[in-house]
Amino acid sequence: MISVPFKVLLALTVVCSLINPASAQQRQVTEVAPGVKKISIGQADKFSPYSFCDEKPQLAAMQQLPAAKLPFDINNIAVAITDRGVVVEVPLDGDEQLYGFGLQIGSFNQRGLRKKPIVNDNPSNDLGYTHGPTTFYVSNKGYGILVNTSRYTTFYCGSTSRNNGAVAAVKQTNGGNSVEDLYANRSGASGVVSADVPGAKGIEIYVFEGPDMLSAMQRYNLFSGGGALPAIWGLGVKYRVKADFKQDEVKKTAAYFRNNHIPVDVLGLEPRWQTTAYSCSYVWNKDFFPNPQNLIDSMKLQGYHINLWEHAFVNPASPLYEPLKNKSGNYLVWNGLVPDFANAATSKLFAGYHENTFIKQGISGFKMDECDNSNLSYGSATWSFPEHSRFPSGIDGEQMHQLFGLLYQKSIYNVYKQNNIRTYLDVRASSSFASSYPAALYSDTYEHDEYIRMVVNSGFSGMIWSPEVRESNTVKDLMRRSQTAVLSAQTLYNSWYLQNPPWLQINKEKNNHDELMADSKQIEADVRQLLNFRMSLLPYLYNAFAEYHFKGIPPFRALVMDYPNDEKVFGIWDEYMIGQGILAAPLTEKADQRKIYLPAGNWYDFNTGKKMEGGKEYTIQPTYTQLPIFIKEGTILPLAKPLEYVAPNSQFDITCYVYGDNAKGTLFEDDGITFNYEKGKYNSIGLSYENGKGKLNRKGSFGNKRYAIKKWEVVK
Amino acid sequence: MISVPFKVLLALTVVCSLINPASAQQRQVTEVAPGVKKISIGQADKFSPYSFCDEKPQLAAMQQLPAAKLPFDINNIAVAITDRGVVVEVPLDGDEQLYGFGLQIGSFNQRGLRKKPIVNDNPSNDLGYTHGPTTFYVSNKGYGILVNTSRYTTFYCGSTSRNNGAVAAVKQTNGGNSVEDLYANRSGASGVVSADVPGAKGIEIYVFEGPDMLSAMQRYNLFSGGGALPAIWGLGVKYRVKADFKQDEVKKTAAYFRNNHIPVDVLGLEPRWQTTAYSCSYVWNKDFFPNPQNLIDSMKLQGYHINLWEHAFVNPASPLYEPLKNKSGNYLVWNGLVPDFANAATSKLFAGYHENTFIKQGISGFKMDECDNSNLSYGSATWSFPEHSRFPSGIDGEQMHQLFGLLYQKSIYNVYKQNNIRTYLDVRASSSFASSYPAALYSDTYEHDEYIRMVVNSGFSGMIWSPEVRESNTVKDLMRRSQTAVLSAQTLYNSWYLQNPPWLQINKEKNNHDELMADSKQIEADVRQLLNFRMSLLPYLYNAFAEYHFKGIPPFRALVMDYPNDEKVFGIWDEYMIGQGILAAPLTEKADQRKIYLPAGNWYDFNTGKKMEGGKEYTIQPTYTQLPIFIKEGTILPLAKPLEYVAPNSQFDITCYVYGDNAKGTLFEDDGITFNYEKGKYNSIGLSYENGKGKLNRKGSFGNKRYAIKKWEVVK
């Protein structure tokens, strides 16, 4: 938690203008970082998301942002504390657009909706349930609001109107002839966003000022410690092998990739590497893996990193059980303890075991499963600890649910960091102020549209989303999903129930009977081409993550974040920016073509080099091996000769593609695997192209030149 | 509320055995009616469901039930009051089966599940959301538990296990190869049902004792005032006309039914009868209905009752607006006031207008729409008042949501009752202790399977469910849905967006263009046949409702309620009992045949008369005009010559079908339209068949013999 308030701006007794408060309360407004103000009123929760944020705000970077500005007086944010809890009301303009509430799966523009961002494993109804809830939203008017609570909170995003005498401008009707007519959203007339926080006795509200939407988002990420910078190999390809693979089968799969020149950096082991998985023992299953150290070492020689699946529910057979028995919640999950991660010593104990056992062995990361919750899961299953659970720290089950994934990834991340080893984790739940953790969220859901929407929404949440590829209905489905995976923060094939890679056989049953598709070699070649593109894009992507870390710019973000005043992008949930210059517009198996909208300026079709005018719609029809991306005029896109994996000393031979007459780009250069960049051991490489000539300007103290610009190619 | 406790059984300081309570609290156990005990602890909620139950418990009837028995010591129900709220824990046997939580749409046997019974208009995710939530469940071990709260409550039905040192008998696994394997419900090891009531400072728990499941359910219904007894005409057919029909079109439709001898008792008018409907003016729209009194009167002459659609959100243009302005919540819905129904005088004011305006005109009932809530509705619409709303009575929005439909139907029902007029209402939300209200729930959802499941679940909730027929995918769909409608508590065709009855054209667009199906006359004849059966069944059904009223026996109920020890019925959600002797097993359009299970005893196929041995499965394949029903041996099924509508003095010519050598039956005879039966003005008719001879035994003081037994027919 940030300890030194910048200055106390206001300390006054507020008569709330919008809410009749049960009692007028003393409230304080503090500037806690440049452009970040905190309103405190009443007795704030002990277990708030920010209370667990150990990362320091990146103050210097925040000072570089344009002068902070809020479109309304901060004192017009009203707070009422009643017997029921706390209600917050934030002013809202008639034409304002709202985004956020974490990794929302079913909705994008939240204006007019009611959202309850609650952590859940299968948020198939659009109530606001998500793997990664935040009580945070941003407005296209250039600010963000975070209600700092882990309690289940409901946001009414301009969907209410008040009985205060004034007749609201709601269309009156005597009903239509369809259900859709009847329930057409006649609300949105309200000039307010309300947040209902039952059970709270006070509240802290963080206000992230603009002046624009991207700046507000940058402030949020920088205040959270800066965006995550994964290990460079993490931006390659991750492949999770079948759950019942034994050591030799893992090696066989690894050999297949290398023999067929299919880029893969990380191999993931699924539940059965452990003696018991539901709940977890955290002990190697010697029947399946007789010599784990040998596996890890031999895989390392072939350039692989190993990632281990687990969850945090501790089996009685685990060496962690006895030490954690009295440091856990009063309910079990799958007969396993629920460690009290809200207690720092307990987190450390749990993570310390991982450090001494697995990180020492050379395990490069973990897939932290099941840390969300299940209100409804597959079939009739319900699991996880009840909301009324109690933990030794004093936190209850409800708040623990909202924070569990956050605290889990934090504790595992911290031991890597203490060892000066970078990682790229998988995690199934997260929360607010998580920007600094290099952990990609994933889901058992599998709607391709929803996966794309989550890539786009991830930019509003300080989270990383991994639209993994599993089985497919059709080859088209496989190829389009692979394209989306390549155009996302983590390219992951999750074959935990597939004997062979899905590109050899899309059908699960046939795949597991080793019946490969007739044209499997062609499909393999097509996938290889896509994955090679991923490896080419890696330096550009790595730079985008560096800008996430140092400047707070989300590497994947909605068009509205860059074009907050273009009303044509207010609802676009299926196109997004990657880094500064790439616009992606993924296709699904539903159609062979799609409409795209390009915002103001000029753009270039990456596949054809064709120049396209912005502010217009186009129809595109890319093949399976053509990625649906468009490059902004003025961009230098550095593409590398694809590697099969990134080794500690890998060099990248780069061709700079120049879009337009004058163009710029940057690259971030460091060892990619330690935190030495935090001590300044990195280079910033400026790329520019002017008057027909490309220039490279390398600044910094990192000695090893990993990037070699081999060629400049002008596209126009 | 019942005022005189029977006796205080216990008043002791309890050390809760299952929960470590924050503080030991004084608790009282009172027997409030025969076999109904109330546990009180801490400061109980003011706005609990029972606090609004004005109906008196049917004490005499309760005393007729078998001696009350609970399978565990009531003191083993543990309660903890903490900062978070209240947690209740009720003992649970290893093999116990649980049902209830109101009109659940997606689940039936609730054992092992987590359920949050929250009022909602579109509960498509199986979290427990429903139009008719109750905090009540029944066990096949013969008791029911009601947590008397209107707060959003979560029940963990044996889905948790405790970290208390004992290792629970949960299967340990190292994971399967499918998502289903992984999430297989490994829980259920817990010997407890927990209810989590956040925000409560104390609680009342009603325990409905057995000795068996049906007795417990009877006690619940009788304690709630006895089950509803609708006006006899309500058990005929209701037809809702297109929303934009004008007076003449309504008359035309009415004439069509009579000309074609299609039985219809009630015509429902949809939104546009009002000057403004979203929100409501409660004023006739003279453009559409220039002379409402003429319509009502002329329809009455043809035997029709008129039902008016409305909701409770009061438009500024309504005469009710000014009187209610300061008696409503602090938020509007569709710019309309939300009357504070928790205040008796406000309810009376609202209902009084209905009495003076509409009931006086001869309106026979209302469809009380939109009184649920919308967390997610069609598309992006969200509406209704927020959960943090405040009302003059002091109730908050959350509790008001849970109670709104209950209080709405109660206030409308009460004015009918005060006028000694019986009715049959439609309502879109209900709650606990609603058994006595003759109001059928309905939904905008339209899954036939779910509709059947709600018929079955209605028996655990003290509610009436109306699986209405709208458009259809296929003629098969129409016919199967019609069958289910005929075999339910209300037979309703809701053509609010259809120009013609759906049996003339299933397709919405064609229907509205008057393009009738080529075989529409044949389909019409088939539907007529089904509706005629409904009219034949009416005396039997009416008697089932009388048994609901006087004995608390749900007229529609799951097999498990009658056969609580037959494990083969524990999961059967698609077969149900109607009255004492009919088992229904509806089909949907999914298949032309289905499996049925018949419990112990002998049964007769209604269509063929074939005797079938119980305890076995059969496959049935009824045609569109054959109803999938089976008659229990020993039943006398009185079927009437079908009427086209039930007039005040209608006589029923009855044939008694006798199933088996010795058989019994009953009929309930009264005027069918007043509450005079409450003063004893009714006859109980005993039917018996022994030694080849049928006997009728009429007892009571109702003078008019409505039922004439014309014939006895033995089926064997």
C-alpha cells in the first residue's frame, strides 16, 4: 500500500447532493499519486484489493503523463453509508460511454447496464460474473473510478432514475409486439453511476484522472506498479500436454515439435504429474515422472521451459498440509485446505514450498487453476469454499473469493522475483491492482467470440487474457482460433485431453485414437506458418509489454481507448490495438469474411500492403494463414526471422517494415529473463525512417545486442 | 402473522455444535402451529416473508395430519451471528434428498448444489434465480426448513465440508481427461445444509415437521393459510389476445372461439388497453377500447371473463401518481413510481383504485407483470429498481425485490376477497408463504423442458405454474406444448404478438400476415380435442385444488413427494402427480417417444386402458391428441362432458372411470366464484366403487347440485 499521501486536498463534512445520507460523514480527499485521488469516508474495509498491492506506484512515469483533469468536481461523487452498506454515486454525462469491471465475457460497452463483477468459473449469464472481476471502470470522457472493496458490489451504469420530482426523459410507450420491443433499454436517462456495496461500513474510492481515457488507464496501471513484463520466452508458444502423459510421452511430444520445426517455448504438465490433484499434494507422481529433474534438464537443453498445473487446495497427503492446517479457512475444497492467503506469512509458507521444491528444480512457471469460484459449473458440480467461510486473518469467504486468484498469483510471483527469475504464469482468477503480475487468465468456456471480447476487455482491467486453443469443430475453427491465439498476449494450445496436437486431428475421439486427418501435414504447415509469425512479432510484442510496464499502456486494448471521441468505435468489441501500430480484427468460424472499421488516419493491410483510408468500413476475407491485421500509417513494424524458441542468448534478425513516408518504432532490449531491467540494465532502441533512410538509436546500459536490424522495407 | 405461540419449547443459550459462533446468543424454540416450530435468535428482520402473511394457519387441518416428527434434534440446527450476517446450519443425512427453493427452473434435486434463490425474470443460468424464490426446502426424510428472510440468501446443500480435523470421505483423484471428470461433484460429503444470510442481525427459522415429505409440505401450505382455490372458471382455458388488438378485434376473436366450439373461459388484454403501459397509467386507452364496459358486458354474455395486463410501476399520467408519489421508492422504473407495498396503507391505496375502477367494471383478474427483476434480460436491457433503493416503510430494494410480486398479488387478491369475488391471477414473481394466493406464475423464457420442470417444482414452493403456449417451431412443438398446458394448473395460450391462434399458424410472421397453415383446420380440431379434455378434467382438477386448500396437498407435485423412499424417483423432474390418482409424463418436440417410470403399485394407461405394473420403466409413444397420463389403481376419475366455458350455474355431466376392482374418488362442489365455501357452503362428494357398484355420497350444505354422475365405467 502506498504509505505517503501526496497531500490532503479536502477534509469536509459533505452533504451528499444525490443521496440522502443516513448520516453526514467526515470525508477526506487525498492525492495519492499524480492524477490519482482517493476519497475516504467511514470505516474502510480491512481486506480491500489495494491493501494487498505491494507494488509501488510508478510515480515518475505518472508525472510524464498529460496534466490530470476530471470532467466533474470530485466533490460531486456522493457516498451514503446506511444500515445496508455503502452506496457510491458518480456523475455521468448523457453521452458518456463506460467500460471495464474486469475481464467481462459477455458485454463490452457497459453504459446502461447493471454489472455485478463477481469471480466465477463459468460466467455464461451476463450478470457481470467473470474470472477477473474489478470494481473499476473507465469513461471515454477520460477518467477511471475504482471502488476499493472486495465485497460483492453491483454497479448501475446509468440504468436507474430517481423519484425526486423531476420527470426523467424516458420514452413512454404502451408496449410493442415483441419481447425485444418491450424490454428495449428505456433507461440510461440517469446522470449517475451507482455502486451498491452491501455490508460495508465505509469506503475508499480511487479516482484516476485523464485528461483522456488512455491516460486514465495508464494511471491505473502505473499506480498498480506498472504493467507486467513477462519473461521473453513467455511470448513464444505454450503447449500443454495430455493430462495422463508420462515422462517419455512428454519427451516424445517435445521431439515432435523440434523435428517438425514448430515453435514451442513452454511445455505445460497437467494434473497427473502430482500424486493427487483434487486436492493437490504438490508431490511428483513417480509412476508418471520417475525422474523429474532429468525431464526438466533434458527439456531445457532443447530450449523448453516447464510449467506445472496446480491449484491451491492442499491435500492431506501434501507436505504442506500440516504446516497449513491452522492457517487455513474453516471449510475444505475437495477435502483440501484453503490457505489463508490474506495472511502474508501463510502466503509465504505456501510459496516457499514452491520455491524450495520446484523453482529450485528449474520449473519456469505454474498454471494456477480453480482459484475462481463455481456458482454453476459443468453439469451439477458446485465446488469451492462457501462465502461465509472464515479465515484466521479475519477475512470472510466472499472477500476471499474476490481476492483468492490475486493473492495466489502474487505469492507465486513474489518467490520468482526474489530469485531474480522472470516467469509467465497462468491463473484462472484475478482482481483489481493486478497489472504488475505476469499471469495470463484463461477459462474452461470456449466461445470464440467471447474469447475475442476478453482480449479487448483485458485492456480495461490491467489483466492479460489467453484465448487458448483446444479441440475444434472444423479446420476453419482451428485456424481462426489459432489466429486469435497468435494475436493475443499468450499463444497457448491446451491439449490436456488430446493425444496429438489439434492440427493433426481436430476431433477429440479420433485424436485420442491416433487417427490423424488426411491433410494433417498441410494443416500442420499452416499452423507452423502462423506460429512462425508469432515468433516474428515477438520483439514488437515484447516492446508493447515494456510500454505496459514503463508507461502503463495496455498492450492489447479496445479501439475506443485510442479513439475515445469516435462514436463508431464505442461498441466495437471485436477489433483491438496491439502495441502502438497494429489493429487486429479476428475472424471466427462463423464466416469467411467480416466487416471491419478503421478509425481516422491511414492504414495498411498487412497481407497485401494495400493502403486504406480510415473512418470507413471494409469487408475483409483473409485466408487461414493471413492474419487479419492492419498497420497504422507512421508505424515501423520490426519483424524477426522466426526462432523455434527463445534461448537466453538468442539473437533476433530483424526486418523493419516501414508504413508511410515517415515512420517510427521502438524496441526494448534486455536479458528477458531477470529483473535486472529494474536496475536500468536495458536498452531503448528508437527506430525511425525519414527521407528514405532508416535509423536505429540504441540507448541504455544493456551490453548484449539481441536485435540486429538486417533490412528496411518500405510499404506504401 | 400468527400471534399466539403454541408454547415456548426451549429458551436456552446454545453453544452451536457446528459453527463457532461469534457470540453465544439466547435462542427460543416455539411451536407456532401443530408440527411447525420456530427458532428465533438475535434481532430478526422486520421485512421477513412471514411478517407479510395475513392468512391464518389452518390449525384444524394441521391437527389431522399424522403425528409430527423430525429426524434430528431441533437443537442441532446451529445458528451463528457474525459481523457478516447470519449462518444457519441444518443437519443432513448421507443419503438425504433435498428439493425446493421455490420455482427452480434448471434444477430439481438440490442435494449437493449451491442455490441462491433470487427473484429474476430470466434465470437462464442455474444459480438459483427464479421468478418465485423461496428460502424453503423439503427433505425426503420428512421435514421442511424455511429461513424467514427476504435478504439474498445462499444455500449450500451438502456441498461443503469442514476443516475440523476429521478427514471427510471425499474421493481423491489426480484428475480425469475431461472437464466433466474434473468437476464431477466430489462434494456432498458434508452432513449439513448451510444458509448464508449476509446483512442479517438475527433470524427466524421455521421447521415444518413430517413424519413424511408430503406431510411437511402440507404443513407448509396449511401454515400459509391453505392452498389457493381459484375461481372455477380459472381452470378452463385462458387466451391472451394480440397486444395491439382493438375492441372489435377482441370481439372477433371471441366470436371465433364460440363459432368453432373451442373452449375458452378467459380473454386477456395485453399492454395497449392502457393509455401508457411502460410505465402504467391504469387508464383505458379509448383509441383502442372506446367502450370498455360494453366489451366487458358483451363478453360476459358469451361466458368470457376479462383479464387485464399491467405492472405496478405508476406512470406520471396515472391518477395513482400523485397519491403515491410520497409513498414510493426513491428510484423510478420506466419513469414510473415503485409503490411501497411493504406499507399496508400504500398497498390498499393501489389496490383500492383497481377495486373502484376495474373490479367494479367486472374485470375478473389481472396479469401482474414485471414484478420480478432483471439482472439480465433480453439483449442489453436492464430495468427495475436498484437493490439499494429505499422505501418509506424502511425496506431496502433487495428485500423489496424478493417480496414485490408477493405483496402485489396479495394486495390485488385482497380486494377481490373483500368483494367476495374469486379470481385467478397471473403474476411474474412470488415468494414464501404465498400458497393461498390464486395466482399463476409465468415467464418469458420458453424452454419446454424447463416449463415441465417448473410444474414439478411448483409443488415444493406453494406456487402455481402456468407453462403458457406462444409460437412454435413445429406442429409437433405446438401439440406437445398444448398437452403440457392442459396438464398444468393453468391452460394458457399467450398470443400477445400473434394475430391468429397459434394452431392456425405456428410461424409468427406468417401468422401476423394471416397466412394460415394448409392443415390449420385439422390442427385446430386436434387442439380442440385437447382443450375439451381439459374441460372434462375440470371437476377432478377443481377437487385437487380443494385438497390443496383444505389439506395443503399440492395439486401438482413430484413423484418423490408421494414416494419419498423410492430412490428411482429422486431425480425424476419430468413426471408428476395431478391430484391423487393421475401421473403425467409430458413429451416435448425433441422425441416422439419417451421413457417413463411408474412407482410401486399398478397403473393404467389412460389412452389404452392397459394395466401396467409399477416399479418399472416403460417407453410410451402417445399421439398429439393422446395425453401422456397414467391412472393409479384404486382411482375413480370423474370426467365431465366438456363445456365451452364455466358459467355460474353450469352443470357437469360426469362419467366415473373406475380403475381397478375397488376404487375411490372425491369431488368438491360449491358455487366456484365466491368465498362462501369459507363459511361452509360447499359439498364434499365421496365416490366409491365396490362389488361392481358405484356410490355417491354427497355431504355438505351447498344446495345446488352441479355434478351429475351419469355413468360408471370400469377399466381393468
